[in-house]
Amino acid sequence: MRRTLFVLAAAGLVSATQQVQADAEVVYLNGNVRSDRGPVAQGQRISPGTTVTTGPGAQADLHFSDRQRVLLGENTTFRIAAFNYVPREPQADRASFELLRGSVRLVSGAVGSRNPGVVALHIPQATLSPRGTDFMVALANPAYLKVLQGAVAVTNAGGTVVFGANSAAMVASGSAVAQPVFVAALPRAPSNLFSSLAAVPMRAPAVQATASSATRTAGSAVSPPAADNTKAPATQTAASSAAGAAAPAGSAVRPSVASIGKSALWGVWAALLVGALASDSTTSHP
């Protein structure tokens, strides 16, 4: 009986943990935000396969279990096509998103740090592959890209072009290769959308240590672009990361729901096992 209870508890714990890891949490909400399953509320969890739509003046900030951040601008339609993250199973990593309308800002998490090739943002004109990145995209006919940190590869029938930090690009169609654009020369529509996204503070994700992230601290902040929108923050150095680690406690990155969920599950299953074993012991020794 003890062995059976242990196996059932372990199986249930694994299943529940993997389910928590697969979702995103809405940590910030402003205005009218809906999904294809109904109205969206702050604190709600969003599962893969869900499409989220924001209304005029609205925004939604999604935190994934690998600490990836996705900020949706106003009048945006965004779909989480697929997302999978289990800390000890990097071979199962997957993150695929679709921007159908509007604008979005994406800050890479653990999946993008250890497996950048499996992260993709699909837009009507191309597929964007971030490489340790903080970037923004606006569909303003045509599509515009602005890279704040890292690099983004833009691929379509015209070819693949990689854009680095502090750069911008335009993608006219699915057959036209992406073209560089001066940040200061961005048209008003995408520039305004980027400014709105940049106004929301974003923090660098706390990721597992890798060769590329070993010098980054969990609490280091990513500063938004300057108010004139002509410059983007430079990639952090080890010194600036150390300074970020000394920030006030109020600015620390809060623990993810996934980590809290796992702790709670361990407690529940442990209590069940102790109760069952105690009952078994009482029955065997009257």
C-alpha cells in the first residue's frame, strides 16, 4: 500500500508541475483585454493555444514560467501557438508565438537563453528568431522591428537578415528581404507604438546559468529606452549587473507562480503520504 501511494503521489506531482510550467500569467493589465475564451483578468493564467486581444489604449503583460516577458500593446491580437518549459528537460523546450495585429515587446527567458533556435515570433511578413533578446515589433503596414538588446534574425522568402542591438528594420512583405531603418527615421505610427511599449518597466529574466548568462544577476533591471526614442539601452556588463543586484528590495523580481505552485504541491502530497502511512500503521498494530 505504501508503495502504491508513493507512485500515485509522484505521478500526480509530475503531471501538475508540468501543467504549471506550460502556462503564462497576466501580471499587468490595463484597459479591455479579452481572449478567445472570454474576458482576461489580472492574475489569470493563459494556456498555449489561446489568442489574446487588447482594445484601444489597453496593454497586457504576460510572464511565462521561464521568466520570459511578452508585453502586448493596444489594438493587438496575439496567439500563444506553443510553449513548453521544464527546467531539467531542455530538449523539450519550445516557444512559438503569432502576432496577427498590433504591437508586442518580447524579453527572452530561460528557453531563449539555452535554446534560442526554438523561439519564434511569426508575423504576416516573416518569422523572427530572437537570440538572447529584448525587442519590439509593430504591424503598421509594413512591419517594423526595433531591437533593444541581443539580436533578432528576420526570415522570409527574400532571405534572412540579422539585426543587432540599437537597430531597427522594416519588412514590406513576405517576399521582400528585411531592410535596415534609422531609429530616428521611424514613421510616426510605429514610433508611437514603440514608445508606449517602452514606457512599461521591464526586467531582465532570471534564467539558469549558461555560458551566455553566467554574469547576469536575477534582479538586474532592463532600463526602458530614452524618452526621445532614438537610443536603446546598451547590453549590460557584469559591473552593471552587480549594481542591479544591490537594488532596493522593492525592485526585486518576484518569484514565479510556477515555483510557488511546485512548493505547494510538494506540501500537499507530503501531507497525504504522512496521513496514509499513519493510518496504515494504526491498522497493522491494534
